[in-house]
Amino acid sequence: MALLLQEKKLSNRKNYVLIGLGVLLFIVVLFSLQSGAYTIPSVDVLKILSSHFGADTGATSIQKNVLLHIRLPRLLMALMVGGGLGIAGAALQGLFRNPLVEPGLIGVSSGAALAAVCLFVFGASFPWLPNLMGAFTLPMAAFVGGLAVTMLVYRLSQAGGKTDISLLILAGVALNALAGALIGLSLFYADDAALRSFTFWSMGDVGGTTWSKVHIALPIIGIACLLLGKQHKGLNGIAIGEAEAYHMGINVQRLKIYVLVLSALIVGTGVSVTGAIGFVGLIVPHLIRLTIGSDHKIVLPASFLMGAILLSLSDLIARMIIMPAEMPIGIITAIIGAPFFIWLIINVKKLRS
């Protein structure tokens, strides 16, 4: 009886956390839409948004343009990329059973960045690529680069048919360094325009988001997040151990490839449209697990919500901290994430001692 009451209490807590995250996300969204160098009252924000359903807004054309063509697309991009990084980080941490694993650590971000910079610098030598793939050229290049490096890290971490976490981290560090060197080598041959584009892109930013980018990135990241969220049973099984998961009927090898491919698709697409944004995939899943435990049925959607909140809030800070100018969003997430990462390492050391 006491066990049933405890389980019911934990279930209620998980539901409360999801509801709380949803409410917090709504507040952040509303505040983000109304705040900036040009303030729009929250009542006018709601009126302008409701105008798509036939309501008479009475808002000025400036308010409509700022909200619908500047703030709304960048907010949607921040929500989707932040949520994608959060759920990808949670899935990778569950897959490798290590809270220190995140998309950047295993090479997804560096591989995507390498492919993107190669496209920036050498893309003119392959004019048939844009003709073949159109607006999907950069997202697909980033996806292929992120997936290639991730799969290489995964292969190098295999020992005796199992994934060795120490080898995984070492391989990730080594290939991240190699990707960084190749990026530097590519930039050596870049012209001023390509160098300037990559410099701003590498710091992470959603300020240049347009509806065309949203229409490309949202379906890709959204579908990949939905598919990744359905892997909660497999991730819960593999948390017990690979052998145990296999006896539970889980195809462990297929699950690993599936999670790696979907994570590379999410992060690669996100990196291609916003640049390199670190630490979201590390911080968010760990905070969620500390709050509601390790059941991936709740951890995955909660990580998506928390990631969306964190990145949209970081974008809001980046817009307001030095108004009317804007700070790259990657700087904000690094300032938040680096101290947390150090704190996490210290706590892991304490647990092992």
C-alpha cells in the first residue's frame, strides 16, 4: 500500500512538472514577443496573433511587422532548436548511460559545423548542389557532417561488442579537435565574406531567422523529435544494461543507430540555421532527471520543454542586455552552461570517491 501511494505521489509530481514547464513556456513566449528594443504590450501581442483567426486587432502596422516578421519566426526557431537540443541530449545520455554525454561532446556539433564551413568556403566550386537541393543544402550538409563524425565516434568507442563510455568521450574529444583543426584550415582559404559569415554563425544566433528558414527547419526537427520521443521504452530498457535490454526484446544495436541518426538530424539542422549553441543538451536533461527521475517517458518531453524555455530565455537576454544591439545567443548559453558543467564534474567525482 505504501509503495502504491509512493508511486502515485511520484506520478503526480511528474505531471505537475510537465504542467509547470508548459505554463513557464507560455510566460516566456509571451514576454519574449512583447520585449525588445521596440516594446509591444502583451494585450496587443494577443490581438495581433488572434488576427489570423479573423479578429480585429487595431494594432499599428509597425507592431504587426515587428511581431510577425521579426520576433515570431526567431522565437519559433529558438523554441524548436532549444527543444531539439534538449531531447537529443536526454536521449544520448540515456543511450550511453552517462550524464556527461551531450551532442557536442560526441561530435555532432563539430561535424555539422565542419560541413557548414566547407559549404561556406568551397560551396561556389559546386554550383550544382544548390540547384539539386535548394534551400535544404545547408541543413543536409550539416546533418551529414554531424552524422558522419558521430558514427565514427561510436565505432571507435566499441570494445567487445559494447560501448565503452571512456573510449566514447576520448574519441569525441579527439574528433572534436580534428574537426576544429579542419575548420581552421578551411577558413585559411576563405574570403572576407565567408569568414565574416562563419564568425557570426559560429557564435550562435537566431537573429537572422526568416520564415523561409523556419519552414525548412521546423518540419525536420519536429518530426525527428517526435520519432525520438517514441524511443522511451528502449531507453528505459537500456538503462538497466545492454544485456538486460536485449533479453527484454529490445534491439539494442538498432536503437543505438536510430537514436544517433535522429540526434544528428536534430542537431545538424539546428546548427545549420542558428550556428553552434552549446551546453543546452547537457544542462537540460540533467536538471530534469534531478527533478523527476529517469523515466524517459517523462524525461524526453520534459527535456524538450525545458530546452525550449532555456534557449528562448537566452535569446531574450541576448536581445535585451545591450539594447539596441544584440549579443550572440551562444555566449549566453556558454556563460550559463560552463559553470554548470564544472559543477556536474565535481559532483560526479564526489559520487565516485
